[in-house]
Amino acid sequence: MKVKIEMTGGLEILFKNQKNHTYEFKDRDTMPLRELVVWMRDTQIQERPELFVEDSTVRPGILVLINDADWELDGGIEYIVEDGDTLSFISTLHGG
């Protein structure tokens, strides 16, 4: 399974200053989004994971799109990620 991840709105800073990522899981056909988010927190973020994840889900203030549609239309954190999906994480939290 191969998925594309897009980070914007400042989240890219947590992910090695890269906006676009492709992750491949050769032993999986699908994966619960909750599991993918926890995997990203545990393996891809260098510091301050609490800015991305809170209680095993994406923290409030981060919009999540699954294939360009609001994740709430597809079950939110319970969505089953499939091969070829594109997930976008957009921070709406800004300093000021």
C-alpha cells in the first residue's frame, strides 16, 4: 500500500520541513487512519509530536482531507486508508 501525505499551514516544520511525503507499507493492503497517524507521530516527527496528535487522533485545529474531501465524510479517524489515497493535513493554528 502506498499513500501520499501533504502537510501545510506550518505542519511541514514537524515533518523535516517537507510538505509532500509518500509512504509505502509493503505488507499492508489497508490501514486504519488512527494507526497511520500514530505511526507518523512515532516515526516521522522529530520533536513536539503534541502539535500533531492528541489522544491518538489529529489534534483540534488541523483540517484533514482524504482524497480532497473532508475526513468527516469518510468516517474521520476511523477511515480505512487504501492504496493510492492522498491525505492532506492543514494546520489552521497560527501565532499572532
